[in-house]
Amino acid sequence: LFRSKQWYQRRVRGDLFYKRNSDHFFKDRHWLTREFDAIRDLQEAGRGTVFEVGCGVGNTIYPLREECPDLFFYGCDLSPRAVEIVKTHPDYTPDKITCFQSDITCPEPPLTDHISPSSVDLITLIYCLSAICPEKMPATIKNIKQVLKPGGNVILRDYGLYDHAMLRFKSGHKIQDQFYKRQDGTRAYYFTTEEMAALFEDEGFEVIFNYYVQKETSNKKEGISVPRIFVQSQFKRLPDDLG
């Protein structure tokens, strides 16, 4: 009952967020092919399957679809409203994109209801894990591993410890160490690279790279520049007899 109530609350928060913001909140992520060779390698091979976990309204899927027309894309999100926005995009074609609602923190219903086991070449987790309760992160990685090919890769970018957004939280927003609640009800966890590596190594992945990205973000309207810290990583699924 507790899990069902928590699941319902998370889904409601997500739906309310996308009801308020539709597809206007996040910018399209055209930087992904520049930052991750694994995406370019698939496109150069002329075939491959990408699974975007926590796809939101398609800010990752559609830029990649434009730059990598030979790839097939799956996407899932907890919010049915977000999934519906993805499906109503003019570039949504079922022969190239399949999007579905799913709670990736739970084993039931399994992702394999939508994606064949061990069939995906690349999984993307872009600012996704940080929205999940820390105790559910291992189960999330275990679940997505089911559909990733042995030798396939997970690429991610997420919030790093002492990121400016973390330091701005006022008292009352802290849920637990490194885990905070925003004013709109969504959650954010701030990772160390050591934590991120341990999460994936414990589930049978090899670290390809795992480092901090530090950037300055400018707000021209307010005339300020703030330091941002992210964790950027790639992990490779080992064969089961080695993982």
C-alpha cells in the first residue's frame, strides 16, 4: 500500500509538472552527440536501438532522431501526460519511435512487456536518476539492465554534489543527505562520481568513464552567472558470467 501511494504521488507530481510546462520547460539536448561517442558510433554503423529512460516530452529523443536517422528509439516516462506529448509530436512515427508509460523503479510490470530482453544497444539516462529516491536506484539499474545487450552501454548526465542548484535550497527542502524537494514537488539527488560508479558496478557494469563536468550558466535576464556541477558517465554491461 505504501509503495502504491508513493507511486501515485510521484506520477501526479510528474503529470502536474508537464501540465504546467508542456514541452516548454527543458531545452532540446543537441549536445549529446558531441559529448558521447557511443551515439555517433551507432549512427556510423548504420543501425542500432536507443532507449531513453525518463524521456519527458522528448527533449533527448527528437534531437537524436534528427541527428541519427538510422537508429530506432524507445522512450518511457512515469508521467502519462509526458508520454502523450511525445506521441503527438509531428515527428513521432511508430516505425522509428516507441514511447510508453512505465515506473522504472518497480519490477512489475517489467520493461520486457515493451522491449525484448537484451535487445537495446544504448540506454540514455539524462537527469533521470536524480529524480528517484536513493533506495530505489539499484532496482532501477537492475530493471533497465534486462533490456540492454551484454556489451551495450548506458550513458548519463546528472547533478553533481555541490552544484549551485543544491546550494540554493532553503531550509525545509532537504529530504535526506544530498536529496532535496523543489518547490514544484519534484525531487533532485546530487551525486558524487564514486556513488555513481558503485551503483553500476554493483549491478554488473564496467566503468568506461565517469567524471565531473563544471560549467558556468548565465542568466542574461538577471545578469548573473552561476557554477554548475554535473556527473557524466558511460557504463558497459558485462556478460552475466562476469558481472
